[in-house]
Amino acid sequence: MPAQPVLIAGQWRAARATAIFRAENPALGQTLPDEYPISSLADCDAALAAAAEAAKILRTASPEKIAAFLQKFAERTEKRATELVEMAHQESALPKAPRLGEVELPRTTGQLRQAAAAALEGSWSQPTIDTKLNIRSRLGPIGPVAVFGPNNFPFAFNSAAGGDFAAAIAAGNPVIAKANTSHPGTTRLLAEEAFAAVGETGLPSATVQLIYRTSHADGEKFVADPRLGAIAYTGSRTAGLKLKAAADAAGKPFYAELSSVNPVVILPGALAERGAKLAEEFSGSCLLGAGQFCTNPGLVILLAGNSTEEFITAVKQRFEAATPGPLLSSGVAKTLGESVRILQDTGAKLVTGGTPMPAPGYRFANTLLRVAGADFLRTPEKFQTEAFGNASLLVIACDAKEAGAVIEHLEGNLTGCIYSDTKGADDGVYSDLEPRLRERVGRLLNDKMPTGVAVSPAMNHGGPYPATGHPGFTAVGIPASIRRFAALQCYDNVRANRLPAALGDQNPTGKMWRLIDGRWTLANVGA
């Protein structure tokens, strides 16, 4: 059986490959029949050359044409939903319903349509006009974008259809999608529909390209290539930091989501008020999808006391009663086991779980660990090892002061949450702890588990390092997510007929917000 083709320079063709690989069915622990190529640097070079040519054309493509592509792609994806859901289910073991078919795929097409609307309306580019000095600027395309998708969202974060893809296209850039090796078939199907939509809407044929995998060395050379404008990466910290180092050395923006334990602080008043409910809420969040969410609550800070011990007992019972879901791959199962061992070797005590489950498939016992706050503070870095999966670490502080010290030793995270008494009994402690937690997270929550990430313009799916590489940017939330893939373009005394439409005296859409002489307005210049 020949390996599946790559999509390069407007053609589905055989890869210039160094080897092949197969995806797995994680529910059964078996490899799937289709073979996929591990591309050589020659494939990367060809894709980069084609993307560079496509970028020249896309720089002057109308917002209407870019929006039409995103809308058409969403429509084509929906028409192929049954096949896409079946493929993603085989490759990820995620349930067809409601997760894949009723939640994630509609979210993905919704993101594409939101990106289309933003491209058409134009305010994302923040047009700025100084009429006195005749200086005008806007955010414009940055150039070819390489997108490395994660393993846990085969649709919504897919390199050929997800949020990074949609944002990069909306900004006017071609995308080179690097499939995640856990779901190459799903990515191929999406790329087929994206490529068909490219043809239907008249965009350059290399607007969308696809390779499945490279060697680590070739991947580092790829992200450092001067023809790339930016890179979006979601995945492991180890691999991500190597790619980031290569991109940084070449001066390329590298938007990385690397790791996050998403601390949850549960204060005594909240436990006294609704401890049983919180045990249910936390257990459901931690075990949802076998814990394979980037916002999974992997670290919980509590204050010592009887209510805390009752909470731990209740969570233990729920963990032991719940059937562990399948993990995304053999690699995820192996890494989860290694992370749990690191936590135990560092001094965490096992409350329940801690071992792989017997075949079929890749599963790990629902795992809960605990450590005293004083012990955490002796080795805080090790105790923040991300156990990606259905596992969490409870940190039991002796008092609020020690809890504050624990928070101050946290690395950057995507999210952080504080549960407190609804009648105000915890307000004093909250006021002390919240400013410390605020500095260490991108999204601060109250009385709500962090697992869900709403596709909202106000959402921040980012955070301080190492959660992400740039704390000022988000991977979810249009229009902010689009701005990662843009360059600030300034026009000084440029003649009116040579300006981009967004910077002309007339508002080209009538709906585009522009900053004219220090005032945001929809009006034309001089109105």
C-alpha cells in the first residue's frame, strides 16, 4: 500500500520521504492500516517556496475573497461530517457523540465563519490614521505560517482547519499544516476540503499545504527558514522548546502552547458551604475526556482541615468509581505514567490510581496524589510536572500564608481558579491570594472549573511562560487571535491611490473601526 500523498504547491503527490508511520486506534491499542510519509527537508523546501509565492498574491487579495474561502471551507467540512467524525474517532478514541460530531466539529466550522466575518469587517487590523502628519498604519499579513496542531483536538485545533489555521488565513497568509501524528487521516480529509475550497474561490493553489511529519532535525530547520512569517505550535514542552529555540535564533515569531497545570484554589468557606458539590465538580472536570484537555485542573491548593480531608475522600471515591477513558495514544499513556512517577519520586503520596490499565487500548487508572505545602515549596518545579491525562495533585497548605507562598512559586499557566464562600467568609483570604494568582495565569476564574474554553472575543487562551511563549496573545478568541499572524505596516506620506483600502479616507466597509486622530470611529476621514 503506497503512503498517503502530501499536498504541496497545489498538487497531491508522493512525498520525498525518509520513512513512513501509521496512526493508532487508542481504544484498541492497534495500528491503523494507512501509511503516512515522514517528509524530508526537500518537501519542506518545496512547500516553503510555494507558500512564499502564494503570500505575494494573498497580500493584495480582497477581504471578500479570503472570507469566501473560509465560508466555503466551513460548508464543505459540514457536508463531509460523517466521514470526518468516523476518522477522528478511529484515530483518537474520542466519542462520536456528543464530543466530535455535536461539539467539536460545529465549534470548528463556527471558528472558520467567525474568522471570515472578521476578515470581511476588517477592524482586527486596527487601522490608525494621523491626518496632521499623514502617517497611517495597520496590521497586515506576516507571510507563510506553519501550524503544528496538537493531539487532543482533532478538529478545533487541527493544523489544517482549527483556530490557528483560521486566524492565519483571515490575516491574509498561506498556511503550511504539519499534521499531528495521532490523527493524520483526519487532517488529510480536512486538507482535501480546504484545497477544494481554495480552487472554488480563486485563491493561490498553495494557500493551503500539508505535510504529515518530519524528523526533529528537519523540523527545526523548517521553522528557522527565512521564508516563514510565523509559527503556531501546540504540544509537548520538550519538543516545543527545541522548535522555539530554532525559530528564536532565526527571529521568527513562535506562538507556542507548551504546558499548564491550571491551579485551582479551594478556600475553607467554599468547602464548608458546598464541599460535596465541589468534589463532584472537580472530579468531573479532571476526568472529562480522560483529562486530556490543556485546561485540565492538574493542581489543587487547599488549606489543611477536616473539610479538606472530607473533600479528598469524596474525590477518591469518585475517581475509583469512574471508568478511565482511553488515552489518545501509546505515547500519552507512557508520558502520563512517567509524570506520575516523577511526582511520587519527588515526594507526592498516592491517594488512588497510579498504574496503567490492562488492555485493550491505552488507559491509565484515575490518579490522585497529595503533598504538603511545605514539601511542595522545597521542590516546586518538580511538583509542577504536567501529568497530561486523568491525574491531579492536591497541595495541602497549613494556612493561607503557606498557600500564598505556593502560588508565588507557580510557573505560568493558561488558567487559575479560586473557589470561595458565596456569603463572603473567604473574602479576606481571596483578596490576599488573587493578586498573586492573577500574575501567573492568562484566564482567572471564580467558582468555575477551567476545562471549557468558549469561542468568545473576550477569551484568553494563553498565559505567561511556559503556558505559552507570548503572554500578550491568545489562541482562541477572534479578532485577537488573528493579530498573532500580522505585521505592523506603516505608510508615511504615501499617496492616497497607493494606500490599502483600510487606510484610505473612505471607510471601505462602513463597519471597520479605525483610530483617526486619537478617536475610534466608523466615520470617513474629515467627517
